[in-house]
Amino acid sequence: MSIVATGLAIAVALAGAGVALIERQYRRRPGNDLHLTAGEWQLDSSDRHHYRLVGKLELQNRTPRQEIFIPRN
């Protein structure tokens, strides 16, 4: 094998090891354990051709010591 091929193989191996270490660190962190409840819903059928569900969703953050931000429209 030539010196260039050997250097390339070493560079690829080091890059792969770096990616593996970053992935391992990422997987060990606590995830976003966000739970969506069914809530209470009512069916609004004031128009016979259209139906509308009216209710509220409830999101529960089950991740300890971590805030999860939910955008609101």
C-alpha cells in the first residue's frame, strides 16, 4: 500500500472514531420525554357538511431537570 493510501485509511478511521464518540455522547444524554394526553374533545356539528373537533391538548414534560419549549400558534 502506498503512503497516500495508508494516510487516507488512517484519516478515515480517525473520522469514524470521532463520529462514533460524538454519537455515543449524544445517546447518553436524557431525551425529550414529552407526553401528549388525549384531553377532552367535543364534536361541533353546527353545519351538516362540516364537522369540527373542539378541545385542548395537554403536553406533559417527563424529562427531569430539562425544559422543553413548544411553539404556540
